[in-house]
Amino acid sequence: MNEHFNDHISIFENFHSKPVSIPLIKWLNACKKGSKHSVTILQYRQSLDSSIKKSLPLATVGAVLKGGRKAEHVRTCTGWIALDIDAKDNPHIENASRLRDEIANIVYVAFSGLSVSGNGVWALVKVSTPKRQNEHFEQLKIDFQSLGITLDSTKGKNANDGRFYSYDPDSIIKNSFKIYDRIPLKQSNSKKPSNTIRYTSSANDVEAVLNEIQKQRLNIAPDYITYRNVGFALADEYGERGRTYFHGAVCYSEKYNEFEADKQFNQCLKANGSGITISTFFYLCKQFGIYSNNKNNRNIKASHFSTDYGFNPYTGEIFDKRGYPASWDSINLN
């Protein structure tokens, strides 16, 4: 068993009771193996009666508390964050059990199980700096959104956030997982150079580039990261209209599949702002000798893409030096 599961958390017998400290693993074993409340869970999943839910015990995995459940009752922050993925926020995902199993494949996830209703998923992540839990949570929202998953933003930011007991015999407790150390990168306050050259875009620009890709039958996205970033760039600039452009840009990739490309673009649209803009697309095409008719796009030099401060000072795009979690790229959440 991973030693981090020995961390103590607080539990409450019901919504109004006082906290009691227990090891996290005891709570997780009860969620997986069952308890006296398991029958109540099954009753709630049949009725969705909120009064039944409030009779269940709950835990604050992010903190040990004393005397109550408010922020001022926090005595120790554990660094554990409980993530909540609700069906109402993710209507495109129809199978909660499959989602639970896929979420467990993420290297940072230590536990994954069905939510109280059985229609969603809750998961546990251990963060490196408990005092910066809110920042870690903001980055987790970004990372999950890049997979097309919307986290419940009302649960997970605060150490004293409560989580009702949920029974799932197929929940997954992992012995090996990574500590999550990612937080949102902040842009540098350094002044931008006066000779800044920016990429600009119009439909004519992108169509001219696509015509060259088609004429030369170029594979401009030989790997998944590039393939995904082309989708982000076109979704960011053109929205749904960018879907046709995306197919035209990546159709010569060795693993191109029309159906899978549509699924990928759906995820890019749902990300709603990945930090990757149309500048990335034009710069990528430039590496293959393909230029639009816009002189600014033609004159950009590779040296202009310095990321000394964690972002591109010429375009404003965010670049995480530690890199997107590549291990997430094989996760299929649909």
C-alpha cells in the first residue's frame, strides 16, 4: 500500500456532526468494500432524494479539522484533492464506469470511483504543496479540460471541502501514482520588445496554407502532440468552422481517421482556451516551407519563439516548460 494513504483525514458521521480523524485508506476501503451505509447509497441512486444523501457520512480528504467543517477549523492540510466529474457538466460522456477506469490510467490519480449518484466519477490526486491547493486545482481544471472533461469547480479548491460517502466495489485504489506539482504559469511582467511581430489570420490565409498542404500531400502532424496542437489552434481561431480546416491539415498523417479526427476536434472545442492559438499553426507550417500571403506570417523568425518566462512574449501564448502530461495523451474519455 502506498504510504500516502496513511495520511489522516477528517470524517463526519453525518452532515451536522463533529469531525473524527481516521487514515485515508480506511475511508477508501469502506468505499470499495462496503459499509453499513452501502444500502443507503443504493437507495439514493434509485430515488436521488437529497435528504437521503445528507444522512450519509462525509469526509474532508484535504484536511484534518477540529470542532467543525469551516475553514477556521482546519488544523492540518493533507495535500489530497477530491475531484468531482458530474454527468451534468459532461453530457458527452455516457458511461460512468468506463470513465472511472480511464481516469485511473492518469499517472497522478491515486483513486477513482463512482460518485454518490452513480452517474459521475470522483477521483483523488495528491499535490506537492498543500498550502497552494487552490492553484493546483486551477491547473487540474485546465489539464482535465484539455481532455474534454469539465471538473466541478465548486469542489476541490479548498482543503475543507466535503465529500459524501460513495460505495463502488469496482473503484480503483492504486499503489503507484505521481505527486501532482503543476500550477498555472504566470506571464512575465517584462516589457514586450517594440519590434514585436505577431501572426495574424484570415480565412484566406489558412486556406492558402491548406491548399499547399493538399498539393504537396504533406504530413505536418507526425506525432500526437503536434496533431492535437493543430486542433487546438484551429478551434481557438475559428470554432466549429475550424473542423473542416483541421481535417484538411492533418489528413496526410499516417494515423489519420476521419471519425477519430472529429472526436479530437470535439475535445479541442470543449477545452475552450488551451493557450495555443493560430500562431502555432502558421509557425508549424513555416517549418515545412509553407507560408500564407500575409507578410507578417512570412517574416516571423524561429528566434521569436523564445519561452524564457514560460510564455511566448511575442504572441502571448502560454507554454508550460514542464510540458503537458504526455502520459494523458492515450486516455480515451469518450
